[in-house]
Amino acid sequence: MENKKVIITVLGKDTVGIIAKVCTYLAENDINILDISQTIVSGYFNMMMIVDVAASKQSFSEMSDALEKIGEDIGVSVKCQKEEIFEMMHRI
């Protein structure tokens, strides 16, 4: 099956459980993490994930809205972009 990749970014004040809450949602919705990078700089949490949504039953907008709501609940910003849009925006 073909990968359908989405870029997820998480940014905000570091707190316990950010990765756990985001990853729990992904696992419960058959969204596979392909790559992940996470840093904390001066108390600010920054994470970028590339995920495969091919097996998920949720639409992109349902996933994006749900992750944004999870972010609001824990005080961070969570944004999703389809890989093809991300690639087009970042071409030189």
C-alpha cells in the first residue's frame, strides 16, 4: 500500500505527557510514525513527525482537528500538513 504522508508539528511550553498524548491518538487511529524529531530549548518543546495515514479511517481534516484539540487541551500548538503541500511550500 502506498504511503500517504502527513507532517505534524507540535510547539509549546514543555510539559509532561505531550508525546504520550499525541502518540496515543496516532496509535488508536492506525497512523504510523515514520520519523520523529523532538527538542526542548529553554523550556519550549518542539516536535516534528512524519506519519503515514494510509491505514487510518479518519479524513485528513478529522485528524487535523482532533490533534489541534489535543494540543489545546495540553497547552501546545499542533499543526498538520499533507506532505505534497509541505513540499510545494518549501521549494526554492
